[in-house]
Amino acid sequence: MNLLLSDFDSMDHSHFFPALPVRISEIPFGTFDFVQKETKITAPSLTKHSLPELHFIRDDLLPFGFGTKWRKTQGILQYLQKNQIQKVLLWGAIHGNYLASFTYILRRSGLIVDTIAYTRDPHLRSYNERLVRGHSNTLVCYANRKVAYDDWLAKEKEYPGFSLPEFGIHSGQNLGLRSFWQELENKINQSLDTSRHKSHRKKINSILRMEIGSGVTFLSAFDFFYGTSLLVQGMMVGEKKETWLTKTGDLQKRLGLKAIPIPAEQILEIPKESKPTHQIQTGISTRENQTSVSFGKQTNSQKEWIRAFYRNTNILLEPIYSGMTVKSLLREINKMQITTTAKPLPILSESLPSGQNSNLPIEPIPIFYLHQGGQIQHLDLILEKESK
């Protein structure tokens, strides 16, 4: 696969970005049988009508696997164009998805991109690193994150352009995401089977789940869908839930969002795979068994699971974010742990419906998982398998 970008050098930047499509794919029911075999789950007999429908929002299909970051940059680009800013100073991990996508998109939009990066392994080489090096007008890379941050702080005070903090956190990101949520809301409403999922203004009729990395995408979605019949859930990846929740007020302010407290019940953590047998049979999830796994930990079994998922769905996950989240989600569905009761949506001071009262009627609620991309750096997961 030739992913060199030199062919785009002569393109007119004003026409480079087409309208970004919103694509939704339903995961076949047979996939759940695959997950049951792969994860060796002992669960009650399940039927198609006893399981929630699972849909993937395919932002991973956007160019170069940059995913939802395409949408975030569009709002920032509008801000830069409005203020006639031609230079941008970025900083972050040289192997990370953020720096790779932002350096490429901003440079291809005609901006001068100055980059300060860091890596904990000076000998590591990656596709993201190649993108950062190839699309930065200037680049300095340190072997220490704090040193990189201090350099960025020193330069941003007198930088003759726009200086973006790590992960590009800026109100422009929300501007780019809001149009996405509007279109997504319409598509989700159209996809709901009105015979099973009737629209009630005061009841949850669908779930939107995504990872929480920097938290920008989740907070933007939470703000947009707050008070609607769509419940937004975030899966913690890389940071503890309690720690991240203390930062949400500041993040909301920096993104230009309303200061709405985030219900702890809407923030999930990836559980350990081993659980007591009685929990698997009853589908009861306790806090003690919601311990987060190590961030960035990649095992051979996890990689093999991603390959198997790709063979069954033709959807490529990556081992750090989407792979961990989707595996946990499918296990959750198989164990019948996702339940939403027929209760009104919460107001600001109320908790979310817990679904723990087994006496209340429960109907499977369709789940929409946002695949935010980032898989391009992990093509070896499937290419190695095909070459054997």
C-alpha cells in the first residue's frame, strides 16, 4: 500500500477538504458468536432479539485513518482563516495520532507548522513519526515530555502565530464537531426501528459510546446531546476516571462548552477480563471489578483478537484505544450487562438510570460506537497475518 503524500503537493488547498461523510455500519449478529468463542465467556443462551443492536460510526474510513481529528481541525482552520493566521506551533508525542494528523492537515491547508515533539524511545520508528517529520516546517524532538513542554511554554509567549496546547484543545475543535453531531443525530434517528425503538422525549432510545483520550470528543458530544434521548458514554483509556473527572470543568471552559457536571455513571472503565462466575451469570457489574487495565499495553492475545475481529467484520481496530474498548463492549453485551430502564432522563442534580432493578422492564437499547480512527499505524496487525 503506497501512502506517500507527494501526489497532493499540487492540489488547490481551497478544494482539498471535501464534505466529511458520516457512515454507520451495523455489526452482524454472528459477530457475537465469534466474541463468545474468542473470550471463552460462559453466558446464558442469547438470541438476536435479546441483544442490543450494535452500530459502528465509521470515522476510521476518513482519509489516512485520521478519523474524527479531521472534524476537529476543520473548526480550528476556520478560526485561523478568520483571524488571518498563517503559522501554528504544535507540541505532543511524535508517535501519537494527534501530532501526526494535525501536522499533516494544517500543513496541507497551506499553514506553516512548527513542531515540538517528544518520545520516550529515541530508537522507535513509526508511520506517525514519518508524518510528523514530513509535514513540519521545523521540528525539534526531545526524549523527555517535560523538557518538550517547557520548550513549548517558552516559545509560545512570543510566537508570531497561533500556539496550540497538547492535543489541540481549543474551542475551534468543538465548532468542527458540532456539525458532525447534528448530522449524526439525524442518521441515528433515521436508523432506529420505530417498531422497537419508539422516540420518547423523556426516555433513552440509543447509546453513543466512545473512548476518552483528551476528552474533547466526549465533552463535545455530551454537551450537544445533553437532555436528549441519546445517552453519551465515555470509556476511560489511559487515565483514571476519578482523575479525569476533576479536569472536566476546565476542559469545558477551554472548549467553550456549558459547565454541566458529568455524571460519573456515564464514564466507564475497561474491566479486567477475569470476573467471578456469579457475575457472568447474573450480569451484575460492581465497582470493585471495574479496574482499569494498563494504558498502551499490547499483548499477543489482544493483537490476535483484533485480527479475528477484522476477519469477521472487515473493520480494523488498533490495540490501544478502539481494540480495548470494542472488546470490552462486546463482552459486556454478551454478559447482558448493558441495561437501560424505562426511567426519565436525568436532570442536572439526578443520577443516571442504573439498570440494577431487575423488576423493571428492560428493552435492548441500540448502541452506536464511534470508531475515531488511528488504525493506520497498526496495519501490520493484518498485513503480517496475510503474508504467512
